[in-house]
Amino acid sequence: MYCIIFNPTAGAGRSSKAMKTVLQVLEERHIPFTVFETQYKEHAIELARNAIGKGYDGIISIGGDGTLREIASVIHGSDETLGIIPAGTGNDFRQAVGVPREPAEALEIILAGHKRQVDIGVLGDNCFFLNVAGTGFDVEVIKNTEKVRRGFTGGFAYFLGIFLSVFGFRSANIEVTINGKTFQRSILLIAIANGKCYAGGLNVAPESDATDGLFNIVLLNYFPNWRILFELPKMKKGHPERIPGCESFICNEIFIDSDKPLRFNLDGEVNGQTPIRIAVIPRSLRVFCP
């Protein structure tokens, strides 16, 4: 039997369509399942915690990256396996593990039963993420994307969030410690990547491997806001290194401080605050994937 955790508000209706597809396939094949519907933010954490140890063949998320993050935050380190049905606004983590975009195809991956152990990240002691943690411009984008999500979905919602953020963002001054070296920067953003892309398809770390026990760090030094819309398409195409002032690092732990408190984008949700340590928990989550 599968446990399905369904976020009905994800993807501005996309999740409900995905849910119908999944239920139809499972019922046609007489595969047993039970459904739990989230009612409020972080409800998926409670539902996933209650599902641990109940003998499910898998815990399936029907929602976006935020729903995945909530489930992963409590089932990592257990014998449970996470199934991914992409149905949110960005659905970026699916690309890190090769899960198809279409719900029916993603379900076939789950039913095939192949599993991999993937890394997750943690800010401080208990703020977890699967895909990317970032601060700077991307947090401003998340805030503005939330304002337009009810009217728009997918990558276009993120594009509007980026466009609105161009007019209000100010550089962030941070102190970073990586691999024992400390330095200061005035940044546009810093992204700590376990996955490959975020913000609806920006390929921030195309070489990242979610199973290698390491983060791929991308730091963009600040440049004038008017250039943002001209430079970010390079990241969309998978070439962040072509953006002037881009620096990259590989590590399993990073410490970030700042001259004023900065929040973080964790898989599309704003959480955590500087100063903070961010670390990898290697191969601690089982995921259905090709």
C-alpha cells in the first residue's frame, strides 16, 4: 500500500489534475493506497511523521518542491521511500533525480520500485532542504512570486517574481567560510545547491550530483539591477559561469554571516536566518527514481 500526501493548493490547480491521474491509474491496477490531504502550511510534516513505520511501500508527494521538503525533513534517515509526482510551481528537484514532469510517467517510476539514496541539506539544526538553499536576490524573488502565484503558475510565475524584484533589491553584504577559508562579498545571491536548478528552471548548478555528499556553491557578486534580466538567461541555459562576477565552490559545509539578518530560500519557502551553518547529510533519503 502507498501513502499519498496531497497538497491541493500546489501549482494553482495542477496538483488536483495530477491527483486524478494518479488515482485513476492506481484504481485501474487495483493497487492499494491511502490519501492524506494537507490543510495548512507544514501539515505534510505531521502527515509524513505519522506515516513512518506503518509498512507503506512508499510515501508519495503530490505537490511542489515545498511539499517534498516537508516530507523529506521527517522521513530522512528512516526506511521510508519518497515518491515524487511533480505538481507545483517549479518542480525543480525532480530534475536532480531524473523524474519525468508528467504525473503518469512519474507514477510509473514509483511503481517500478527502483530506489536511490540522495543527500539532503540542513540549515542550523533543523531547517532541511532537498534542492537549493539561497539568500540574496532569490529570497526577494520568492516573496514576489508568492504575490502572483494565484494568477500564474510554473516558470512564468517565477519570471514575474524576478521582474518585480529587479526594482527593489539591494545588495547583501556577507561573510562566508568554505573549506576553512573566510572571505567577504557584496552579493546579488549565493546558492547552495544539492540539486541542479531552482526558481522554475534556472540551472544554477548543472554539474551538481545529489548523491555525492557535496554542495555546489554558486556566488554572484553584485552588479547593477538593470543587468539582472540580461544575465540570468545565461543561468537558464546552464551557464552561470558566464555571468560576470560568478564564483563557484564545492564543499560539504558552509557558514554564512551578514551585516544584517538575511533569510533563506529553501526549496521555494523562506526560512532560516544568518548567521547560520549549512551542511550536507549524505545519502540519508531514499527516493524512487529511474
